[in-house]
Amino acid sequence: MIKRSSWALPYLIFMIFFVALPLVLILVYAFQDGSGNFSFENVLRFFSDSDAIATFALSLEVAIENTVLCILIGYPAAWILANKKYNRSAVTIILFILPMWINALMRTLATAELFNVLGIRLGKGTLLFGMVYDYLPFMIYPIYNVLNKMDKSFAEAAEDLGANPFQVFWKVTVPLSMPGVRSGILMVFMPTVSTFAISEFLTNGKIKLFGTIIQENINSSMWNYGAALSLIMLMIIGLTTLISGDSGKAAAGGAAI
Amino acid sequence: MDNVIIDLQHVSHSYDGKQVLDDINLQIRQGEFVTLLGPSGCGKTTTLRLIAGFLSPEEGSILLEGKNLKDVPPYKRPLNTVFQRYALFPHLDVYDNIAFGLKLQKVPSDEIDKRVRKVLKMVSMTDYEDRNVDSLSGGQQQRVAIARALVNQPKVLLLDEPLAALDLKMRKDMQIELKEMHKKLGITFIYVTHDQEEALTLSDTIVVMDRGRIQQVGTPTDIYNEPKNSFVADFIGESNILNGLMIKDRRVRFAGYEFDCVDEGFGENAPVDVVVRPEDVQIRKDQSKSMFFGTVTSCTFKGVYYQLFVNTETGYELMAQDFRQFEVGSRVGLCILPENIQVMNTERICNTFEATVVDENHVEFLSYEFECGHADLPAGSKALVTVSFGKVDLMDHQEDGMIAGEVSSILYKGDHYHITVLLDSGDYIYADTQDIWDKGDLVGVNILPQDINVARADD
Amino acid sequence: MMKKILAKAYIWLIIILLYSPLVFIAVFSFTESRVLGNWTGFSLRLYENLFSGGMQGAGSLLSAVENTLLIAVAAATVSTALGTIAAIGVHNMKGKLKNTIQFMNGIPMINPDVITGVSLFLLFVFLHFSQGYLTVILAHITFCTPYVVLSVLPKLSQMNPNIYEAALDLGATPAQALRKVMIPQLKPGMVSGFILAFTMSLDDFAVTFFTRGTIGLDTLSTYIYTDARKGGLTPELRPLMTLIFFIILILLVVINVRQPKQSKSIKG
């Protein structure tokens, strides 16, 4: 009798080929020069390239600002949506989730066009606005999910023990909803820090983000430098995942219900 | 014994390196109602799953009518199982659940129809064939599960705690029905349960298991009246279990008194375990006919009788039953008849471990280097360490102990608790204590240097 | 009461902001003007163009839509099969290997699209694999399957652990048990996994961008990207966006109305 645990084997082999090996290749290409010899050239080049570093810093800045804005705007929205007193309709929730299903490029383009027609100059302001617009649902949804599933008796217990509504919110609801916030952060920060087409559209190509540089290098056959830049991006992603203390289940949990 | 249908020979099995079955030998006869009884984790369900074929034994063999089942997958075994929580297929209705096996065998549909209706009638579920299984009550699902297994006319019916999910009243009714079904069908039932009362009610033969071993095999009366060891005595029914000393044949000392008994052959001054059922601790109005005296510490009405706890003058606590009510604090005379004293070999009188001498003040056992008084053996040599039960200290916090473990069972011995601790290393250590612990408590274990006796291992 | 009004106002303000660009596009899909924001009277001309492929550029737009759907169906189908089998395996696993597989399963979900795209691009370059439909589909399977695994796993843990054994016990071979018992049970998880995989694939831009090679393979995303970089937005994109918006809206409403009790979650 074949053990059912071996049923995962085909997928494991698939992942070794299409997940692990490609990541190893990034590492390999990053430490090779054009003729295939081992070299630190690419990594060093990044650290001496002030433009690249500035772009890198800007990407981080935009990603952090976007994430913070999404939390500030999204948390209250998620809280209201999950609160039976204020919202009983599933339609509003669908309306918040719907944009997640529509092609991001399309939505971004629509936003950019709207700015154009309204005569708003494209720049950092529109970039941030567009990013928040693009990623807000990804922050609201996981937080809403956690809040909605949260056992109401926690809040009741806190009230019973003498907490006023304000204290209930800060001492019980917020700490318990942190897993949702964490996956929200992962789902917003990760894509924003690595975005490329979106920033071009929203700034009319004026502001380049880190993803764009990677893309430009790969497209102009500078694979080794592109790989080195990808590696640096991977470090950021790894670090973020580590800090948020989650091996990806949070992000997945938020997205895949 | 030519009518043996299932024969387990030296069956051993382990999960993740943990031994769950240790050399099981068991013969089950055609038509018998056999119950595998034991606490959770004793290996009873594993045994059932081995017979069903969901697991294959690491060692030993399982024979069905003399044929080894080794390479027979579960779907080719003429056995059927009633699962705990039923495992009915939620996407099929009652009829299709029951017909599932027959359809796979390509039985003609009119034949299927006939057989399904017959079993439905047998489990009193006629008219339910179109029902969605999720809409049935627990008891009804149970009946469908039994019908689904029986319709295939198995040679042996395996039942894995089938009544565990039902409420008490329902359980009692189903017990009677199962017993009747067994009588009518005449096939072998192998029944797994942790409920001793259920086992006593249903079975022809009870197999009591603990820690992967068979502790006792016998009829319900045998097992109740003549438990082979303190585990069986404690597990089946209520009992007073006490440390005793066999003074000579038919004379035993326990609870601070000497008694006549009917057991012999233990030798002289041999440590034994003594079991007395509470209904056998007689309370005498006429104190002149009493053998010893005690004070009633509690008296609780249990429906038919009162359950009493009596403190003897020698400081032991005994459980007794009586139809009369006694005042708490009142002095009563007690009497235990010789034939009601069950003497058993004690499994161990102290902890014994294989050890390695590290140096003259240190010895290693249970994967820990203990300081000891004085080891008169060369470093590196094998030794045998003994530690008496009373010298094993249990601590509230695992980190306060030299080694850590979890309380796995508790046996009350009248004036102290005998605690079994499963250590993180997978070994067991036993401790006698006055403190109350609960099963599952995480404890640290300490042993003082002077309490570790090191002796040469004679191999 | 005041609080309630404030709360509602907040929610609706966000909704209005979120939808204004989409509504804006939708409104201007009903006019003929090729310049966005310039209303020249109601017309269905753009819709006609979209479907007939009549206007310049609209033909390749239609084929991009076709490609997108084809790739999404292929990727979602393979992902659903691969992911379901894998989930059953993972569910019955223990220890290190299980953790390893779950960890690896998480990588494509966490990895930014750019990294997934670049890394797969390097893989295909390394293997001298000529890039086109096949590489795009393989790449999409890579990032879609994790979502299927994660949709099926909860269904497995909700399932009575003895169901599979019960089928074997009643005489089903493992293959029959899978077909007749497991798959019917796992169907809801597989369906939501498929839908997720399908939309992930539809949405994707970066991975397709890096793995499509140079044969001129365009999906909707890459088409939009190229189109936007050229300057103007092909006007026929407006009716397309509008249609997609309404199709998704209807789908979501149907899904949520159809199984409101089964799960409180919205996304399938």
C-alpha cells in the first residue's frame, strides 16, 4: 500500500525545480561576472552606485509610508466592517474585496488616467495615493477576517472585568487582531517594495523604484547585476518576514481563504 | 484450538520511534465478542488498525484463519470496521453509504437492494435510506455505520469505540442492541473501548491492555474478581489497592493488620500488592465481630448504596460500600473475609535502571549524569542503579528537576500515591508521595546522591 | 447614532474613493471619443470595436484576452490537480519533511512577483528552455499551486480522518477511494483553490513579463503595459475593464449568496 504521505512527492519535486533551483540561480548569477567566473563585482557595484542606492532607499520609504497609511486608513475600516452594530451588509464587504480581484495594472492605469483628466500633476503624491488605492483592500481584508472571527466573549470578559470601551479596544481587540495586521503588512509591504510597472504609470515614469531597476537590467541582458539586485531585494523580503515573525502562513492565510 | 479466526503472533509496532505495541500475542476464536480494553495510548486502537490493515506490523504476524495477512491490503480483507465517529461519507445518502462496498464488488443492483434493506431493518433504520447522513442523530449515524459494515457480510466486525460519542442513555441502549446483533449474526466482534463497564457488559472475553502490552485476558468475571496486577485492579471497577507483605502461605499483612487469605505460593515475607473491592470491606454494627476499626471520613449516597471512606487506626484510607448511612466521624468496625482478599505479585519494589559509571561520584542513567554517594566500580563500567520509590522527588516545575517528565498515571495506595512519570527520555520512573498530582502534570524529578544505590551489573 | 453615521460615512468615503477610477473608466466606455475625459455623447461603438476587433490594435487586444484566459485555465487546472494531491500528502505527513514542504509552499506566495519572475527567467535561460506559452504556464503553476494547497488543507483537517480508511475497509482500492470519497469531499476546497489560482493567473503581470520570451506573446497585463508605455490607452480597454468589473462583481455576489453558511469568508 502506497503511503498517502508520499503523495506530496510530485509537488516536492516540482518545487525543487521551480522554486528552490531558481532562487539558487539568483544567488549563482549574482556572484558571477559576465563570463561565468565567481565574483563580487555585481554586489559591490550596487554599493558604489549612488543612483541605485537612492532608488533602493526611496522604494523602502514609499513601501513603509504606504504600509503605514494602509494601516491607519484600513484598520478603522476593517473594525467598522466587522462590527455588527455598524455593518450588517455583506455587500459592503464584497465592495471592499472586489478590487483585489481586478488586474492591478488596470486599476492603476485607471487611477493615473483620472489624475490626468483632473489635471493633477503626477509625482510622489499621486504615487502614494495610487499605492494606497491599490493595496488598501489587502490590508483591510486580513484585519477584517481576524476581527470578524474573534470570539466576542473576550471583549465581554474585559468589560466584565471593568474595562471601558476605549480600554477594551486598546487592551483586547487591538492585541488580538495583530495576526491580521501582520498579514496585512506582509501583503502590502512586500508587493510595494518590489513594484515596478505601477510606479511608472503613477508618476509618468518620473520616479523609478527598485523593481524597475531590476527589470531594466534583466531586459537589457545585464542578468548578473539584475540577479544581484534581486538578491538584495530577497534579503529585504526575508528580513520583513522574519520580523513579522511568520513563515508566510500569515500572508497566505490572508489571501487564500 | 482449530476455531481460532484471528491470531496475533509476537506483534510489535512503534510510531515515531515510540513503542506502542510490545510483543502482543492473542488468539481470537470464531464467534467470540472480544473487547480490547485500556486507557488511551495503551495500543488498543493500534491493534485494531493492524487487524484491519491500515497499519502493517513492524514485527510479528497477523493470521486470519491461519493465513498470514501480511500482503493483503485492507480492501481485500474480509473484515469491516465501524469507526469511532462513524466516518460516514457525507456526500452520499444513507442508502449509498450502505451500498458503497457492494457497488464496488459489482453486486447486481437488485441483490444490493435486497441486502441493504435487510441490514437497514436489522438496525431499525427502515425508511431512512434517502436521508442525508448529516441530518441523522448520533445514534442513527451509528446504526448506519454498523449497517454499512455488516452488509458486506464480514467474517470479523471491528468496532473502534463505536459508542464513545453517544450520551449515556443512548449508549446503554446500543450496548444491548449490539449484544443481540452479535448473538443473531454469530460472527466475531472485536471491540475497542476505554470504558470498563461497557467491556464488562458486552464481552465474552476482555483483553486488558496498558502501555502496549496485554495485562490480562479473561472473561469479565475473571478480570473483575481475579485481577492479575494492580493496573487491572485499578482500571476495572473501584478498588482498594495496598502494598502488602505475604508473611507465609495464606497469611498476608496490609494496612497495618494481618489477615488470613486464600493465596499461596508467593514465598515468605514477599512484597505483594493487595486488592480489596470496596463492596468487600464490610462494616460491622457488632463491633465484637470486627477485625479492625476506623473512623468514617465521608459518606456519599450513590443511588443504590453509600460510598464511604474510612480512616483506619493504623492511618490507611479504605473505600467501602454499605446500604446504611453512617455519620462522618463515627467509629466503625471493619472486616474483610479471606476469599475477598486478592493478592498479586507486585511488578516492582523499587526503580531499577541500567547505568554507566562516570567516575567514583557520578553515574549516568536516564540520559543524565547523577551525583551519587560512592560508586565502587571502575569508570565506564556498566552498573545497575536502584532508587526506592519514596526517594524520588517530584518538583512543580520541570526546570527545577535534574530530569523532566510528565505524570502518566496515579495509583492511590491507601496511605500514599504511587505515581508513574513518563520522562522526556521515554523511560518511566516511579515515585511514592503524599502530594496530590494530576495526570498530565509536567514535573521535574530529583534524586539525592545518597539515595542512589549503585551495584555491579551482572550480565 | 452619531457614531453610526460617522462609521457609515467613513466606509462609504473609502468605497467612493476606491471606485471612482473604475466608475470613471466605465462611464467613458459608453462614448466614442478616443480621448479619455472627453464626452462626445452616448455610444456603444467601443464595445462593438472590442468584439469585432475592428479598430487598429483591438485585434491584438482580443488575442491578448484569449491568451490570458487560455493560460489561466491551463495553469489553474494543473495547479488544482497538483495542489490537491500534494495537500493530501502533506496532511498525512509528519515532522521535518512536512515543515520543509510547507515552507517551500510559502515561498512563491511571499516572494514578490518580480523575484519570482526574475528567478524563473534565470531558470529558463540556464536550462536553455525557449520561452513562450509553456514557460508562462509553468511559471503560473509555480505561484498558483500554493494557493490550491492552502485551500484544500483545511478541508482535509475538517474531514473525518477515517473516511479514507472507511472506503478501503469497504473494499475500495486507493484509487477508488480517492475518486469516490476523497474528491467529492474536497471539492469545495478544490473549487476555491481553482478560482484563486485562476484569478492569480489573470492578475499576473510581472511573472508573465519575465517568462514570455520574445515571441510576442501578450496577455492582457503585458498588453496594457506596452500600450500605456506607448502613451495613450487604447480606448477599447475601457469597455473591457468595465466588463471584467461587472463579471467579477456578479461572480462574487453569486459565490457569496450560494454558500453563505459554508464559510463566512468572502474570497471563495
